[in-house]
Amino acid sequence: MTISFRRPGYACTDHFLDVPLDHADPGGPTIRLYAREVVAPGRQDDDLPWLLYLQGGPGNKAPRPGASPAAWLGRALRDYRVLLLDQRGTGRSTPANRQTLPAAPADAAAYLRHFRADSIVRDAELLRRHLIGDRPWSVLGQSFGGFCTVTYLSLAPEGSARRSSPAGCRASPRARTSGTAPRTCASSPRTTATSRAIPATATSPPASPATSPNATNGSPPASASRPAGSRRSASASAPPAGSTTCTTCWRRRSSRAGRARRCRTRSSSPPARRCRTPRSRCTR
């Protein structure tokens, strides 16, 4: 079933499709999927490539054009016909809530096993074949949708021509050091840049005490050169331009706003209480 309508700046078509609750049992109970097709006005009849959007969460419905801000959507509509899928259990698809879940906890857990990323990917494949046949489409996943995008690579790589994940798709340490992370999330600039930069630092061994520059002359390390609770010396060198000093551990941290901010470095000892006496009168 399809319903077409207009929104300011968008031409929309709502799609509904019944899919199996358990894809391993196609003849069993079914649930209903909802997806909204969005295209730029005047391009409804153009042969545009498709872009499937998978929302994050899990448990969030897809954005509604015109009702929720989505800056990426306007850019995507220049080149794509976008499909906003309400994943099973969310939005206008068959919900998964206390009204639909079985009363017994064991039965509810068994029911919810059918709402994982693998089932979402199989739903998307049924929807793709229903709308465009054997043509592949591109997939954009946000947060949890990024994990669904990676699952797409495992279960149905032939169904997606391009995969992108702006957030939520992080490679494991094993994948980072082995160099497989850029291939897993090849279209994610953030993940690819991170996975390429980490092996250089993750594989280098830490400096031993015997080779440490501070250990050769018997001086304490820089982080221990100031006793806990001491106040910064007035003769200390001023921080360079564009950086500020943390009021807890005295580490210099760059700040765009030019204000001092607390350092996130964890310390084995609790931070010293900040002196509230004006600097001109303080004797500490």
C-alpha cells in the first residue's frame, strides 16, 4: 500500500509492507513495516539512485521531513531518492511495547530476539526487492543504524552499493591493529581516519623506566614534579597563546574560547581543593 502527498520542499510517498516476524519461518506470524520515500519536488519521475536511511537508538523512528530538523536530507535529495525506514518495533511499523509483548518474561525475551540488527537488515532487503527489484541502493546509518550498516555487509553485501556511517560505527582494537577497519567502514571518514591513526601509537611499546629521560638523572617525572595541594608558582612560565591551564591538575589545555576548563585526566589522588582566597592575599 502506498500513499503520496506533498510537504513544503518535499514530495513524499508512504510505503507499507508485511514481513515475517521470524525470517527463518516465512510462513509464521507477520508484522508491518513502514517507510517514507522522499524526493525533491519535480523529480518524482527521474531515475534517481536510492538511499536507505537507518535511524539510531535503538528504538527511534526515522525523522519526518518538515517536522524534525535533518540538515543532511536536503543535501541528499540533490542526488538521491531517500527512503526513511521505521525499523521494526518503532514509529509506524508494528511496535514492540508492553501492549504487544507477551506477559511471560521468557516469552517476551524470545519475542524481542526478532528485533535485532540482523532482522532489520533482512527487512530492508525485502523492502528493496519490493521497491526496485535487484538494483542495489546506498545505505546511511546513524549511531545504532551504523551497526545495522555493518551487519548489512555481513548478511547482504550485494544489496548495498555504498555504505556510510557518520557516527556509532567504531572498529574493535583487533580490527584497528590488523588494518581491516578501513575496509569494514570504508565510507566513514571518522572511522577510517581513527583506525589509520591508532596502529602507529597502539603498537609502539611504552617507555621503560630505564630508558625514560627523567630516570637517567634521578629527577621525578613531569607529572609528579608538583606536590598535591600546592599552588602554581608565580614564576612559572606563562602558557603559550591559545592555551589555558587546568585549575585542578595544572595541565595546559588548548581552548577555543580562551577560558580555563577542567582537565579530564584521571588521577590516583583526589584533586586539591581550590583556594578561594584572592591571589593578592593568598599565602599558600
